[in-house]
Amino acid sequence: MFRLFSHNRLAWLHGPQGAAYAAALGLIAIQVGIGIIMKISQSKGTYDFSPSSSVTISEFFKMLLSTIFFYRECKTRTANREPAHTPLPTSERNSFEETKPFAEDQTSGLNGNGHSMSPTSAYTPAANMDIKTFILFIRNEVSRDTRYGFAQLALFYALINNSIFVAYKLADPGTIQLTKSGVTFITALVMIATLGSKITKIQWIAIVIQICGLMVTQYHPEEGTAYPISTYLILLFQVFLSALSGVYNQALLKSDGSSLHADNMILYASGAAINLLLHLVIRVLKADEPGFFTGYGSIGACLVILSNVFIGLAITAVYKYADAVIKCFATAVATGILLYLSPILFGTELGFLVLPGTIVVFVASWLYMEGAAPKDTNASMPKPVNEPTQPSIFSKMSAVSRLHQRRVLGIATFFTVVVVAFLTMSNSIMPDRAKGKTVGSQPASNQAADLVLESPFKNTLAMVRWNSDHPERMPLLQQYAPFFHDLHFSMPGYVKGDAEFHNLTHDSFPSAEVIYTQIAKTMQLILDAPAGSATSEIEGLFYYHFDAWIDPLAYAGSNMHNIWFPDIVDQAPPNGGGPRFECMTDPKRYDWWGWGQKFHHASMAASAVVDHFDMDYNVNPHEWCIGWTDIYYVPRRFFADYIFLSSIFGGFSVFHEVAVPTMLHIIDESRRRHPSRSIIDRFGDCWGSCCASNPNVQDILWNRCGHRLDYVNEKVTAVHYERLGNQTAMLGEPIGETVYAHKRPTSPNAFSAETLTALTVDEHGVKPANVTSESINEANAEMDRLARQREKNLEKIQDASESVDGFLEPEPNPLTDGSSKSTVQEG
């Protein structure tokens, strides 16, 4: 933390009480501001910039500020000394020799200018402060052991800072702030283990009450916890790291008398290097990770960096003037504001128990502070020289790590990279881990009441494929443009002589058999688009042939977060249609012409390679799938999987009707949250198949998709494109709310049980019924009479049937045996 603020910074306030109130307001503004900034910097629930690059840039600017402050401090030291003295030799200091008790005030050891008087100041550099002298200050200010200690501390902060971005993607700011404030037991356990602190009985009671209050705030009687357990584990992990790093930081600062700014230089330089390494690793593992400088065209991304740079300065000033009670009060107010603003700004739904639970949490926090053990009056008394001191846990750890500093630092760095990469990848590949209110087919974005009519594909790219050169059809297909974010036309020979040509809207890919590899290239273009650009808004890719038809508005309410794949009935296998979507390990299960071409052998070879990579894919190397691949949809969250798998299946030239279903099946088996929750929506209301043709007008109007349109039959084709024109004119029209029968304002009681019981129907219409016990008995008697009459009628029919059978039955003939009987009966 930077210590730049002195008492005169708040001199405009009258008295210490005014400064305390100003500090409380500052703390409230800081905590509320951070929560809102971290949330508004998101776009559609994620960040357009790389969190690891944001932390790297923030750490770099902190290092620059620390360097400037340390340079000013060194100039002051140089000006106060005798010039042109030769530096005295300086020995390395033991970084973890605790010469000062932890309770000692942090400002002790500072000279009149507020600067540290370190042992390394024994030498006297030249009076003129040049770069060489400044470098000499840097090299001798902090010991080697302390430098290693700050490098390890930077690993803690790297974990904390990167996990914060994950937390704000999974939860609202109010819940995050409340959870961090309500888990004092973690901080208490860390203090007991590291500092030997004493926790009184009242404090333990306060901790139990605090935990109960926190559980109440996060519990919904009808739905359970507000967020998944994994979200709370991430928040608890952050609190644990914050408590541990705070104690570790305090131990490092008290290990020697070096300048605080010099310590910060080392800490932030190490943090910048570590986070840069994290960014490079994540870029390799995660295909859609933004570049280092990508996404900083938005104000939100810049505010995140600025808040991370200056938050240390602000909190240092605030904590200097506020006591524990004011801090608790300010945190409670900030949490209340965030809980109030979260539903308004971010659409969070909070339960009715949040308010009482929050009050319990902060009352328990106040009780915890009030119940602290009294300070030991003997702590400030100097101990005898020969009296042994009880070493802290950090002293014991340093004794071990000092022998293997590089090895310990390397292992800790590897562990940090693995944890951060896991958090980033799991949050990227499986964003549906954050539990929603319902688990249905309709995404949350479509559950809100729409104000105007919009296409469900407004953020989807439509990739239209021709297997032959027919550019004259392109203008007609352009009528889909109002319904999609972009149209991509894939046609062999689109650019003559350049089969490799492709961009976001066109390609010349020649091979229909492995067209999925070109689809993967288009997906990669979308992922590589700069954050904030129009292309970065694309959330899915809908692939279909030019001779298919799509009714765009008929897909309203569909789950845009799942894969869509056709599930048609193959009416004439092996050559008349299909193929039906099915996975198997034996080609005898389905009669298909492709088995003779050994398409499944290539698929199994590709699956074996995928399984060999050991990249958390759930693969059966002996299984393959087939299916109709002329129409399907893939959401953006599975682009990276599709790109990776297509590169392998394309390398084996697996036929598209085997490759695509198998790849989507692997993604489904690997990414589903539960064995019963498939991420593939199999739609069966698509007319036709791979090879069907000649639909009639009724087929086009009744089915929201189909294949194939006969463009020679202009009368039938015109029906579909006329519908597209009519729907284009509808876009932007207001949408009314559904009025349910039992909620009609004109007749609220028309469908009540009393009203329906009092009505009966006869040939004259509806009239009130006179229901009495006599009428009920008469109705029962009539029902009995009708039942007896029915039984008599059945007996008469049975008697008549037996008479006819006896009349038709001939005499037995030993020559014909029973054949004549069967012949007569059949006749």
C-alpha cells in the first residue's frame, strides 16, 4: 500500500470526527464503485478484454508509480547527506528475522520526512542524484530474501486478482461484498495459525451468528441457494488468500527497514511478470481469449485498470482516519447499496431474507470487534536479550524456503498458473455452471418480456452453402439479411483461382465432404474479432444449404445456448433419405451406403487422436455417429471445441455426415452439466432430408425449416420468400402481453369453480342450473337405466353373432381336413 496521504489532506474538515466521517464516505464510495465498475465492464456476461492482461497493465502502472515515489525519496535522502562519500559494503539481511513485534505501529522507523531508515542507508551515495546512483539505491535497499518473499506474495495477489474477475461473472456485487464481509471465521483461523492470535468466546459466538446470517441471505425457500456451491467456494478461496497474503505482507514489511516504495516496486514488478506469464498460457489454452491490448476501447475496461491502480492509495488514506466501528458501518452501508442496486442495474433477484440476514451479519461483525481480547500490557515492554522468541509460521517456512528459493518459487508459480488457467477455462467452456432460476429450453435472455419484435438470430451468423457455382441465387438469399447479424455465402469458385479465399462473409471452399473445416475457419474469424467490434457480438453460427428454407421468427424462444441438430426419420434407407442421427459401435445397426466407403474407420481414427490428447474430452474411440448435416446451429461457447475437433477430423478427411455428428456428440458428452442434461436440442420439425425434394406449399408454411426447395418451381419457392418479406416488415413492431383467461379484467370470476358449477348446457344454450339432492338422485337413476340398456344391447348382438356363425359353419370333411373351414371363414 502506498502511504502518500498525511493529515493535511483532509485539513478542510474540522476536527477528527469530520475526518472519520469523510473516511467512511470514502470507503463506501470505493467499495460501491469497485462492484459497479467490475460489473458494467462486462459485455453479455463476459469481458471483452483479457482479465490477465488487465491485471498485468495495472501492476505495471503501480510499479511505475512506486518507482517515481522511491526516486523522490532517494533524492531527499541524497540532498540531506554529505556529498561524494564512497558507499560502505552492505551485507545481506535476513528477511524474516522478526526484530519488531507485529503489534508495533507501522509508521515506526520513519524519519522526519516519513521515509524509512533502513540498515542499507549506512552508505552515503553521491550528492547528485543520477540514474547510476538510483540503481545503486534499488540494488541495496531490499535484501535478497525479502525480494523472493515479495515474488511469492505476488503469486498470492495474482490468484486473488484473477479470481475476482471470475467471481463477478458468476455473482452480483452485493452478494460478493456480503460474502467477503461475512466470513470472518476464515480470517480468524488464519490469524490463529500464523500469528497465534487469541479469539475470545464472544468472538466465536459472533462468528457463528455471522455465518448463520450469511446463510440466511443466500437461501431461497423455494429454490435453495442463490448461486451454485462452486461460486461460494471461489469467494471463500479469495477471502482465505486475502487473509493469508495480508499477514504475509505484514511479515515482509517488518522483516527489515527498507523503504515501502522499494518494497512495492519489487511486489508490483513481480506481479506484472507473473500475470504476463498467465496471459500467455491462457492465450495458448483458450482459443477465444482476447489479445493483450484487445478490448480497451471501452470506458469500463479502462476504469477497471484505473480502479486497480489507485485503490491502494485511496484505501490507505481511508483506513488512516477510520476506526474499526466506522469501517464496519461503512462496509454495511456499501453492502446495502450494492444489494439495492444489483436488481436495478444487473437484473439480480434477491430473496426476502436478504435484508434481515444482512443486518445479522453486520451486528455480528460489530460484536466480533467489541469482544476482542484486551491488549497485553507487557507486549510493549522490551524482552530480555537472552529470552527466546516464539518464531511465527512464516519464520519456519522461510527457514526451509531459503535453502531452495528458486525451486520453491518455481513450484509456487506453476501451481498459480494451473489454478488461474483452470478457473479461466472452466468459466469459459462451461458458463452454464452458474445456476439459473429454471433449467428449460428457453434462455434467460428470452424469458424477459420483449418490447418490440426482434429476430432470434439478430446475433447469429448464417452460413449458407452452395456445392456448385450458382452466384445468380445470391440476391435471392440476401432476403435473410434482416434476420441475421451477418450472412456468409460459401460457394466453390466464388473467387476464381483462389480456393483458399475466405473472410467473414464469403469463401471459395471447394470440398463439400469436409465443409466443416471451413465452418471452423469462419468461427475462428469471429473469435479473433476485436472486442467491441460488430463481429464480436456474434453469439452463434447457423449453417444451412442454399436450397433449404428457414422461417426465422418461428425460432423465437429457442435455446440459443445449445447446439441444434436435426433428428429426422429416415423413411427409405439406405439411399432414399436421412441419414438419421444415431451413434453406434457396429455398422449393422443402420443400413447406410457410407459403410462401404469405410467412413467410420476414419472417424474412429480421429476419435482415438482426440482421446490421446487428454484434453478432458469424453471420447469413446470405438464409437461414431451419423446424421443429416445440411442444417444445424452451434453457439459461440462451443466454437473452440468445434474448431479443435474439426482440425483433427478434417486431417483424416472424415465425411461430413459422420464427422459433424460425431464431433457434436463428443462436445455433448464432455460439456453437459449432468448426464441427463444434453446440450444438443434435436429438432424434428424440419421437412425432408439430405435428398428429399419437391415440397408443396403446405409443407413450406407448416414447417419452420426444410430441405430441398426446387428453385425451378417458382410458384412454391415464391411462397417462402414472400413470407420472409412479410416478416421483415413486422420487425420492430410492438409486442403485447399475453392475457390469460382466468386473469381477464372484464370477467375475473368467469372461470371460478363456483361459476362453472352453476352452469349447464342444453339445446337452448347456457342457463343457470338448479342443483338439488332430488335432481342428483334422478340423474343417477338415469345413468343406471342407460347402463342396463347397454348390457341388454350387447347380449342381443352376441346372440345374433352366434346364430350367424352356426349357419355358416359347414360339416367336417375328412378329405379337406380344416382347410374348407378356414376358406369359408376368410371368404
